Amino acid sequence: MTFFPSSELLLDPSPFRVSDSVPGQLARSTARELALQRSRAPRPFATRGASPGLAGFALAAANEAWNLLLQQDIPIQDQEYPVTAPAGTVYRLTGSITFKRLTNPPFDIEQTVQVDTLVDGAILSVGVMRRVTVFAGGFTEVFHSIGAQQQLPGQTAQVVLFGARNAELWSIVSLNGLNLSRQDTPLVSIPGGFPTSTQPQPGDTPDNDQAFPISLPGGIPGLLMPTNLPIIIPRPADLGDRPIPIIYDPTIPLATRRVLPQMWLTPTGIQVGRGSPGDPITTTVHDAITNITNITQVNDYRERIPPTVVVCNDEPPSPSDCCDCEEIRQIVIEELDSKFPPSRPFTNETVPIGEAEARTFVLPEFTQWVELTIVIPPPNRRMQSGGVNGQAVYYNGWYSYGITGSTSERKPIHYDFMSIPIPPGIEAFTYTIYSGGTASGRVGYRQPASL
């Protein structure tokens, strides 16, 4: 499986490793067409029908993931949820919303506003709202933030905003939390405060699959050029929750679909190859090890020849036919040590990793874990709030490890301190922090006692 980051797929001209392979052309054409489709009609890619629970948080996560993948900055839409909050009492509105300053790069200023306020009187709805303010002389400005729509005497309504920002200067990155309760019972949420109905809210887009064609200028071996392939993006708003498989339209002949590799959208790029996102390379018994150079070579073929079975007779004709107990013990220890942590006595050891923006090194035998600590955060890294009880997620960089002195698929460094378990047999480890950032760490391994 090959991973192509969005930073490569959206470059023009395309990097050689992308344009010179069919998987790269597939990923590049898909990413560019997705960017065009989302620019024309962003809502199908960033929202879904309302559902019980945290629909708004899923919306924010999906929108952030699509912005990251396509390197666009389409802010979330206004979200208004009706509530049943009659007059005669005081209500407590709490929430958290993150804004981004609309300034040119390299500045990427974000501010998170915590809202905890009392609202007196009837409330019709709460959510992310906007309000137009008219100043003296007819000058107007638009503000947006967490707000409440109150019912006034005479059945009129007005929008009240809390922690508002000028919409021309600040865009909304995410709605991190929202709750409405009575002041006298602050732990009991108002029913319907943040949506409780399975019916779509006004302005929501049905959660339909998105279908459109992609074009491969270089073509695919065995097909006419240029090659046009219709693809389907199932439930695009789910990108914030999980990687999304790209489906080839059933109208493509079966013989053609069989030679097309699987593709997966992730928040940071597109994976091309067979399997699931994050899976190791699928191994199949074969008599050769092939290089992944074109669309038909997406598997790593390996063969393990089992050892010859030796049968110990009761009365062996020669000593070479059977091992004594000590020899068997030695063989068992060697086999265990080659596959698992040492079976004989050992001590736990650690070795430091110096601070660097990127580093590649060979791991000690019987490595158990690698710790990475962000020393200097990347200046322009993105952040997703973990809420009250969770850690904030950062886009710090990536790490990878592999067997036989090489590394495998890249995995994100989502926290400032990462404790990474290392499977048996891993020999190589590498990490890269995004531009301007550095990280240090430690390697923990077991040092076996000599026999």
C-alpha cells in the first residue's frame, strides 16, 4: 500500500513519484477532482443529516478533515437547533467555539472562546448564529458565534451572541461543545438542546454518496487513452470519523475493476493498494518477491519454506538423527529469542534520541517501545480540541517503522507525547516533524543475559 500526502497530490507540477506511477495518477486525479467538487458544492462534503447525540461535533471534525486533505479553508455553516425553553425561568448556556484569524500565511492564529452565561426569558433555539449590526451612518458589520434566539413580547425574536467575532476577520473552525440547562438544575440538559431529533435540521444536506468521474492522462495498461473512471465517495461527511474507501462505479467492466487498486481517503492524503487503512502489506505464498512498480503489483509476495521434519526413533541408527535434551533446549531458546522477547533472564534498558526535526535509526534487538516528545511545536500545526475529558489532537508530523532495515506506512504524531509499542522483529524507525518543529525521545529495549 502506497500513501500519497495531499501536499504532493495538489502540487503543480506533480512530483515525479506521483506522476510516474498509475497509483500516483489515480490518487492525484481523485484529490484534484475532490477539491473542485467541494469548491463548487461544499456542503455535501462537510455536513450530514442531524442525528441523536453529537451531530454538530461530527460536522466540525468532518469539515476540519476535508480542509486538511484538500488544503482548503471552507468554514463550517451556521447550525441552529430548536429547543423547548419557555419564559418564566433563567437558563444557563455553556459551550466552546474555535475561531481562526483571516490573515495571510504564515500567520495561523486560532482562538477558542468558552461560553458560560445566563439567559433570562424564552429561548427558541441555540447554535452557531450570526447577527448584522447597523452602526450610525448606515455602516453594517456581521458577527457570528454561539448564540441564542430569544422570543420577545409581541412574538418577535432576536439573536443574542456570546463571544462574537467579526465574520470578515474571523472564520469558525469548530464548535467544540454546546449545552442548555435551567439555572436551578444546571446538570440536567434541556431536551432538544443539541439535537435530539432524527429528522434533518433546516439547511442540512442528505447524507448521500457523491459520484463523479476522474481522468488519468497517462492511462492504464490495457485501456484506451485518455482513461476516464467514474468513482463514488460513500458518505463523504464521515471523513472526520474514519478513512473513507473510494468505490469504482459498477458500470466499469468487471475485468477492468479487478486490476484497479483500492483507494482510501484519510485526513492527510490518499492510500492506494490492497487492504484497509493502516493494514500491513498483505503477504501471499509465492515463489518471488516483487517490487511495487505498477498497478498490477500491489502485493508483497513471500514464501516461507518449512524446515525438514526430523523423526526421532527409539533406537536411532546414528546420533545425528536425534537431539539430546540440552541441544533441544538450545534450539528452543534461539527460536524464542528470534520471535519474542528473551526467554532467558533480561534487564530493561533505555537509550535517548536526540532532538531533531527528522531522524532515522536502527532499533536495538528486542525493542519494546519508542517515546517521542515534541520539543518545538510546528508553527503552523493544526489542532482539534479533545473537549473537557480528552487530549487535544495536533498534526505534528509522522513516524514509521519496518522490518529488514526499511520502514513501512506512515502514522501520524497526534500528541505532544507519544508512547509507541514496537512489535517483535522491527529493525528500523523514522520520524519527521512538520517544518519548524523538533522532537526528542527514548527507546526502551530488553537486554538478555548471556547463556
